[in-house]
Amino acid sequence: MERSKKSRWWRKIQIIAIIYLAFGLVLYFLQEKFLFHPDPLPQDHTFRFDQPFTEIYLPVDGEKNLSIVKFTVPDSLRKGVVLYFHGNKNNIEHYSPMAIYFTRNNYEVWMMDYPGYGKSTGELTESTLYSDALIMYNMAKAVVHSDSIILYGKSLGTGIATELASIRDGKRLILEAPYYSIDALAARYAFIYPVKWMMNYHFPTYKYLQKVQEPVTLIHGTDDNTIPYRHSKRLLKVAPAGTELVAIEGGHHNDLADFPAFGKKIDSLLR
């Protein structure tokens, strides 16, 4: 009888271990599927937007091309350039409505698609996202002075924008719905796994933020269920002195622009 009980417990432990291992393998080998949701476009796709723009298709090497769209303003009115690093889904077309918040304040907006997104090609890694961001920064630096460049990150793009701000000067860093790190975010969904050692992508926003010299603004919805508001509160504790946290009451992850407080804050920062 005692042996039978031990045998049943042992079988239960084995089943739990197998399930744990199976889910862990799924998380490890499919992490890119969970993290990135690109919408590729054919190379002959024609962009159509409701405001003036210029498309740049930049060859980086033999196997990689970078797709950048510049939403322009007249040179005589241009106050600077906003480098916009978008979220983890779709492509530039999905985020293009955000351009008006900056162009109406006479800032050009340059949006870059990550490898595999839109028309951009090449291997998608954390290091390539950082190096691609630097390419776009250097392009902007050839047009305007660094004190006229604003770095803007949304969701996934917040880690990219912060890394760039930690190594290059700018006028301001604005982070919409930022995460403390991808490790911290993954731990929310897979808390029973050692995600820090399982993840191939880390994006330690908190670490880069401590090295940023320019003014920083964090904008976050209090009801964000994708990247909880507490991530911004954690970032605020390690951010440079004077960093501002703007809480959009009732805001979720993808609807902050629907709140008047969002537009007012962007206008005040750019004016």
C-alpha cells in the first residue's frame, strides 16, 4: 500500500516535470514568436499617407536593407527631427497616424521598420536593432544638430530608444509604455521559469536609462495590461533626476493617443 502511494506520487512528479519542461522548451524556442509580430511588405509596395513624406530604402550590406519613412515639414519651419521607434507589431503603416503629433509642432518624424517588418530585411537580433537605430541617428545628425533630435520609443521601441540615448546626445527622450526590461516583462507571464537565462532578448531599459543625459519623459496608461504601469514606476526610481512620469488615467497599451492628456503633453514637450 505504501509503495503504491509512493508510485502514484512519483508518477505525478514525473508528469509535472514533463509538462514544466515541455512548456519551457516552447517558451525558449518560440520566444521570437511571442515577442515580435511583424507584418512584412513586398519590396514594390507603395506607401500612401495623408501627409508629406519621403521614403528611404537603405542598403546596409549584401543581405540587409533598412526601410525608413520621413514624415516631413517645410525646411523653413523645421525645428528638429523625432526618431520614432515603434512597437512589436505590424509595420510603419500601423504607426504612421502618430506622426501628426510631431509634424503639427514642426518636427519631422522618421520611422524605421525593424528587420522583417515592412520592407526592412536582414536578421532580427537585439544588437542589430541597436545598430540600425544608430544608423538612423547618424542620418539625422547630418541634417540637424543633436540638440534638435528627439528620441521617441513606444512599447518594444522604448528599449531601443533608451539604448541609443545612453550613447548619443539628444534634446529629449520620450518613452511611451516602457518596460523595465524584457526579462522583467517575461517573468510576469512565465514566473516559474528562469527567464533571464532563457531569453535571447533582454533590452535592459533600466540599465541604459541610468546613463541618459538629456531630459526624460515617461508616458504610461494606468490600466495597461500588456506592460503594466508599475514598470514605469520602477524605471522612475533609477531614471536621471528630473525625469517626469505622465500617468494617463484609464489608459491601456494602445489607446493613449485617444486621451486628450496625451496630445497636450506631446505639444507641451515640443513647444
